Amino acid sequence: MQNVIVGKIAEELGVAPWQVQAAVELLDGGATVPFVARYRKEVTGTLDDTALRTLEDRLHYLRELEDRRGAIVESIRGQGKLDDAVALRIATADTKARLEDIYLPYKPKRRTKAQIAREAGLQPLADQLLGSPEQDPQQTARSFVDVEKGIDDVALALGGARAILVEQFGEDADLVGELREKMWRQGRMVSAVRSGKETDGAKFADYFDFAEALQKVPSHRALAMLRGENEDILSLTLSPEAADRDPLDTSPNEYERRIAARFKISDQGRPGDAWLRETVRWAWRTKFLVSLGVDLRMRLRQAAEASAATVFAENLRDLLLAAPAGGRTTLGLDPGLRTGTKVAVVDGTGKVVAIDTIYPHQPHNKWEQSKATLQKLITTHHIELIAIGNGTASRETDKLAAELVAANRQLSKIVVSEAGASVYSASAYASAELPDLDVSIRGAVSIARRLQDPLAELVKIDPKSIGVGQYQHDISEGILARSLNNVVEDCVNAVGVDVNTASVPLLTRVSGITTTLAENIVSHRDSNGPFASRKALKDVPRLGAKAYEQCAGFLRISGGQDVLDRSSVHPEAYPVVRKILRATGQQLETLIGNVALLHTLRPEQFVDDTFGVPTITDILAELEKPGRDPRPEFTTATFAEGVEKISDLRPGMVLEGVVTNVAAFGAFIDIGVHQDGLAHVSALSEKFVSDPREVVKSGQVVRVKVMEIDPERKRIALTLRLTDEPGAGKGAGREGRGGAGRNAGARGGAKPEVRAGQIPRGTAPAAPPAPGGALADALKRAGFGK
């Protein structure tokens, strides 16, 4: 069966079966996706991490499918009903849904009306009525009346026969599958407000009278409607047909006609035809429509969850791989009004060297005193960066920092996201890491550190709390956790980790390192001092050969005994580097960074039985710049002076901002007024955009134009097409109820200025602000706002 699974995955990925087989063996052997993608390219034929993640997911699904297949076979065999035909149908079922359709007639179930009817001897009546429509049902049923068996009259006999046929129709696997796909293709999700819930459910107003084709419902709308139903505001139904039928139309619908055709039922004017047609209608309404409705609701939810999890994962990837400010002494400010602004100074390694609390804002208004306190810290600790949390009093605190920057030329100030800082502050890890600091001060520490190295700090926080998702609270825990954990693992291993400074949470995300091993590494480091070489990792308790193989290439040692230990070259490949040194007559110190010389070398020169061209190509690239960081250069957004709140905005203003969140319908952008604006997908480019991430990513610094402002509802409409004019083409980009025309009305214009960004300031809240007008309509349809 393993060969069947391998063959299927290979076909889906468009690769050779041997590549899949090799990857499966490595993964089954305990290797991680980052390790296989980076260090086993020859073995898998250079399958990349994306292909390997897909392979891993499909392997899990297909193995579950095989386990279920085996259980079903044993169940049917135990009933004595497993013949060759049934066995073949089970063996060829390629999805879990298909497998369950086949199993349905054999699945143990509570006593049904059909079973009771069979026990009363009505199966022959059902067979006669179905097979011989020329018989009159009333006359035929009379001979089956039996008071002792509970069949008191003809009506009961016919009712029992109908129950048997309805169950028989509903357990036809091929028919069920055919109708399910038909309903998925042409059915609609219909939403209506529950009586008396109009006021309480105002935020779902766009779904009070709403219908959309199942296949076209985007994930954010599906999850919004399902949330509305869960909150008892909306009533959702699945309409099987693309358009409402005339309620006076009594003719069979398409589904009923297919059921009838399947069992050779037709209206030829025979005595039994009318009864059989009514049986088909009854089967459709009471059996198929109900069960298929449940199936398709689940399918819609699963598709929506998968899409939303992908959006969350991609935004998280962008955030984790945001440009680090680096090891510069940083002042972290967690703004507050009544309780004061918390202050923390961390040195270049992230160590806390000073803390304080200042009260520059209302009701205390100790502006000058607060500025003097901060100036003293700046002078004493040679601070280069000020990180300002983007919560309450953020812009007021930013103004205070601006005065300090004006007086200290070496200073730069950056507003960063606070998302998840409070979660970290109250966590068990924060208590262990900063035991002597108050919870509120820990937030300022986290804000400072996430500016220095967003990846290293954000891995300490549950990814769900970082707040870059789309309806993340409506996604199944397992789906979201698996997706986000994979992203964190891939990001950490892509960047690499300094083993002498990394925290336990960061080390835990490294390939092959468990929580226990991470704790052992830190404990060994604390007791014996910094690791001088990768080889010294072998002295860590319980870090065996397998774990060392998996993690060594991703751990960096700066200033160690071997220059290669700070690179991504795996220790197992060090002999290849020695071979290159011999061939070039160079010392390692003179070869590293010698781009001209390295470009003259051909990987084929150094191939052996273990290492092929892909790995050697990677090694040569790494020798050009050992330990290169794949993240972009650090840049900052400059918010416009005097633009601090929505009332300061004017249509037509061109501002700089930071993309804080990307959803299926557009991008949320912080322009420094405490409310993120929305650039709808239709306003991201002069070209058609199907996926907003084609144009923008979380953390990017962009230039935008203000199109519409609604201060009352705190909504801001933005565009990245700087030639757009406010008020022109109000219908452009409207996201119609049918999902069409998402980029309708896109006009030509200058390409937006986009450059790599910092940690974004602000994240989309549970009910994020939205623009007014056309874009407001689009956002409301996404389930946000009132």
C-alpha cells in the first residue's frame, strides 16, 4: 500500500516516485522538512520545502485514508457481507467521503424505520413496487397487512415500503457522490437574520438577506456567516439550486430526476408511477437534502478554514522574516495614560539593563520630567533606537520620542506592533526569563527586543496571539496550529540561530531540537560558558547523533574555533570545503568572501558519492557570505507630522504607512492615526490582482493615497495607485455579492512605491476599521464593522 500512496503523491506533485519514496523514508526516520529541504537535496531530487510540506500533508491524509479503509473492510467482513465487488469499490475509493459513502449501507446504525419495516416482512413489497410499476400499490400492499406484525392497514404497509426504498436510495454510493458534487457546483449558501435579532446582529447586516454560490463564497464571508449563525444572529441554509424555483412548480427538480433515473423510475402513466415519484421526492427532501447539506456545510467550512489558515500563515511568515534592526541598544516604550508609560532598555544582546515608568500624558502631564528621564537613559546607555508600542497613547509617546530624536542625532524611533506582548508578559516563560520584573515592564522589554530581532522575540508567543490572521478564532485549533507551527519552524531554520544567545523557545523551533534538548543546551551554556564549536554540542546531555545531524547546520557559532561554524554549511560537508581549499590552494580565511575566485569554480569538480551538484552549489554560495541573513535590510516608515488622528486626514493626502495585515479582500495599512486603513484588492495595482499578497506583504512600507474617510465609523479607504482621484469611480472595486468583479473598474496609474519593511505597527483587530463608501461595502461583506 505504501507504493500506492507514493505513486499517488508523485502524480499530484508532478515528480518521480523515487523522489517521494526518498522523502517519505527521511520523514519517517525523524528528519524534519527544513533539514530534508536544505541538506538532502541529492536524496530527494531537490524537492523544496513547499513541495515537502505538501507531501507531508498528503502522506498524513492518505495514511489516515488507508487506516479507515482497513477498518471498514474488517467491519464488513465481520458482517459476512464482503464480496469481491464491495472489496473492489472500497479498494478504489480515493477520498474519505467516497469511502464513507460506500460504507454507509453496512455501517452499524440504530434501528431505522426501514429496518423495522424489513423485520415486519415488507422488503418484498418494496421490491415489487420498484420493479413492477404496472402493479397498483394499494392492491399490492393489501396482502402485506398483518396485525400481528404491526402492519394494521395498507397505509402502514406502503409507508414501510417507502421507508425501505428511501434508505436504499440514500445508500447508493455512486448516486450520493454524484448529487453531492452537483449540489456543490450549483448550490447556494442562503443567509437570513433570525427574527428579533436585527439590532443585536447589526454587524452582520449584509448577511440579513444574502445568497451566494457555494463554490464562490470566499473564506472570509463563509467564516463570517458561520460566526453569525453560531452567535444565533443568522439562519443559514443550503439551497440546492442556482435560482429559486417557483413555489407553485410541482414538477421534479434536477436532483429528483437523477434519483429517478438511477432506479429506472419514470412517469409512463402506470398505476405505480405516481407513488414511486412521490417516494423519490420524499427521499430527496428527507434523506439526500439533509445529509448532503451537512456534508457541504462541512466542506465549505473546511475550505474556508484552509484558506484562512493559509492567509494567517503567509502573514505570519512575512512578520517573522521582517527586517531586524540588529544588536543595537534599544529603548522600549510601552505607552499608557493613567498607569504611565513603561520603559525598558536592552543592550545589543537583548539583556535588560534599565527599567522605569514615566508619566508624560494625561492626567499626570509630566512631559519635561519624563523627557529628562529618557534623556538620562539615552546618554548613560548609548541608546541608538527607540521602539514605541502601537497601543493607547502611541502617537502621543511618538511625539515625545521625536523631541528626543531631534536632540540626539544618533537616535531613530520606530513604532512597532504590541500584538501578543501582553500574552508574552504573563506567560510562564516570561516569568522564568524576567522573574524580577513586573508584568507591565516585561511588555516594554518585548517591544524593544522585537525591534532588534522580530523572529527571536515572536517565537516566544503563541502564533495565534500575534494577530495577523483572518477570522483566526473561527478556525479549528488543529488546522491553525499545524499551519502556523510549520511556518515558524521554516522561518527559524531559514534564518538560523545563534546557539550562544538563543532562548529556549527559539531553540525549540530548530530542526531536531525538542523542548528538553533546548533546555539542556541553555543549561549547559550557562554552566560551561559559550559553545566554542558545533562539535561541542555533542556534550549536551541527551543530544545524540540523530539530533545533532538534524540541528547542527541551523545553529550558528559566531567567533568560534571554526569559521564554518557560523555558516549554514553542515558539519558533515566540511570535508567538501577542505577539498575546495586544496583545489584552490587557499586558506579558509582568504577563500571566504572571495567572490571572484568562487565564481570560477564549477560544482561538478567536487562531486563525490555523498554530495552532488545541488549541495556543493549551496556550499559555494555560502562561502561568499557565511551566515547570510535572508531577511531584508532594516528600514522604517515615516509617519507624516501633524497627522495623528482620523480628523487630521484629508482625501487626496499621500502618506507613508506600514502594511499590518493582508486578507483575501485587501490590505490593512497603518498610517499613524490609530486606525488601520484598508486598501481593497482592487486598489492595490493598476493590474488585475487575484491575491493581495502578489502586491503587498505584512511589514512592507508603502506610499498610499487617502480616498475616503468616515470618522464616525473610524474607516479609512486607501489606494496604492497614486494617480487615483478621490470621489472618482465610486463603484470601482466593489466586491459584489456573487464574488465577481473584485477588480472591476481598476484604472491605470503609477506603480506604488514599495520597499522592504520593519516590524509592522498595529495589527488588524477582531473588528478592524474599514473605509467608507465602496470599500466599506466590501469590508462589511467580509464580516467587519456595522
